[in-house]
Amino acid sequence: MGMQQSSQPPNQTAFGYWWRALRGLGREERGDALLGYLFILPALALYITFSAYPLIRGVAISFSDYRYLIPDHQPFNGLANFREMLGDRVFWEAFGRSVYYTALYTPLNIGLGLLVAVLISRVFSPWEASVYRVISYLPVVLPIAVALLLWKQLLHPQFGYLNYFLREFVGIAKPPAWLADPNWVIPTMAVAAAWKNVGQNILLFLIGLYNINSELYEAAAIDGANAWRQFRHITLPLLRPIFTLVLVLAAGVLGTAEESLILFGRTQAGPQNAGMLVGRYSYDIAFYLGDMRWGYAAAINLTMGVISMLMAVVVFKLLRSGRTE
């Protein structure tokens, strides 16, 4: 038997490895393994079709001068798109707005999510806590177009409820024109987006809070620690893996485009282009301006993706996910 196996030519490919593994199984085990591969085949096909291939295609396009409106025009141009990006004034202005947007959105989204999660975790009735969890997650399942158009009506300078409240109850004669004043556009977009997505962070923080042993709080209370000291020295350190996950997910906000497109439409980006974020700028280049330069737009998106990956690496390095020392 050993001589028969040694007579087979070695196969160093991945296919050869799995084929040898299947041959080493019994007939029934081999059928179970093939059935398992058959079950994961639809998910694998969907991933390759809608994730892997677009990613590889996008990277390839970013190194070409692909112009959609010019038939068969996608010549390889190396790093020309990235060199053009370095001298693109509109890109750098949009990038600065995106950094500002991210700096507002991230702490607001994380802080609000943690606050609401802590409050829900203090509700000891299982039924009542489940109601609060459902309510907090409703904005996430709401379509983004509906959510942002709701905010657009809420912030209307004349008929919006917020400005009505500021005028009639707070006494501010001229409340801000939230989406018409360039100074308020980015903060308004950040608040609306944080409200839309905070439910995801609430559930993530709740998972971490529910897994903290209550005996730790009881021991700390016996030692004289108040609620703030318990939160600082027990809750926050033990939530470090959750903070890592939340911050990594927030890194992708840098290239967002939906908020600007929905609030201001496709033909403009707010007063004085105040809502022109990097994602919106790449969208306009690819689908609205000139001859639709998909190559340059892909280069911008690739750059934002690399920056988001570097931000995720920094988060992992600083927080060292999973450790609490």
C-alpha cells in the first residue's frame, strides 16, 4: 500500500492537497465533505461575483486611463492617476472635508452608542430591555434614503421642527440654516449619519457589557468604588475588543458618498461645495463629469481604501485587540 502511494507523482498545488485529503477519506466521509463544499458553493460564488472580482477589477482599472464614454479606451498608464491626484486641488479639499467629517462622526457614533448601551444594560427586565434594543436598532434597518430625507425635512430652515423648536422654545431668532450654511453642512451630515448607524454600535457594546461578570462590579462596590470608577476601571478595559471592532468599522467612513448624494442630489454638493467629500468626488468623476474617468475614480477609491486599512492597522496596534492588561 505504501509503495502504491509513493508511485503517485507529487502534487504541490492547493487542488492537489484537497484531492489527496478527499482520497484519504472513506466513501461516506468523502460524500459528506463534497456535500459540505456544495453547500458553501453558492456563498462562494456570490462572494467572487460581487466582492472579489469587483475588487480585483477596481485595482486594475486604477492603473489605467479608463474613460467609460470612449469605446475600448482603457490604456495602462501606471501611476499617472496617482500623480494627478497629488496635484488635484479639488481632491485635497474633498479629502480635508472627509477627515473633518470622520473626526466628528467617529466619536459621536461611538460615544452615543456606548452611552445608550450602558443605559440599556442597566434595565433588568428582559422584555423591557429587548424593546429598547429593537428601538435603538430601527434606524439601521431604515433605508438610508428615507432616513436622510427625513433629516432633510427635519432641518428645513423655515418649516423644520428643529428650527421651530429653537425659535419658539429656546428663543433663537435666527437658527442656523443647517444644509444651506457651508459651516454647518459637515456637522449636520455627521450627526445624521451617526444617528443612522449608531444602532449597530449599541448592539456591539451590549454584547460586550452582557459578557462582563457582574461579580466584578459587586467586588468593586464593596471596595468603595463608585459608578464612575467601576465604569473606568472595569467596563472600559473589558470593552477593549469591542472598541477595536467599532473603530475598524468606522475607518471606512472616510470614503463615504451616500449622505452628500441624498441630501444635495447628483447635480450639486451643497453651498460652495461644502458637502463634497472624497467619495462624492470620485462618484462625480466616474458617473457625472466629462467622459466619466473610471480609472481616476478607481485610483481615488483605492487610495481611500489603503488609508482605511492603515487606520485599521493603527487601531489594532494601539488597542491590541483581545488584551486587557
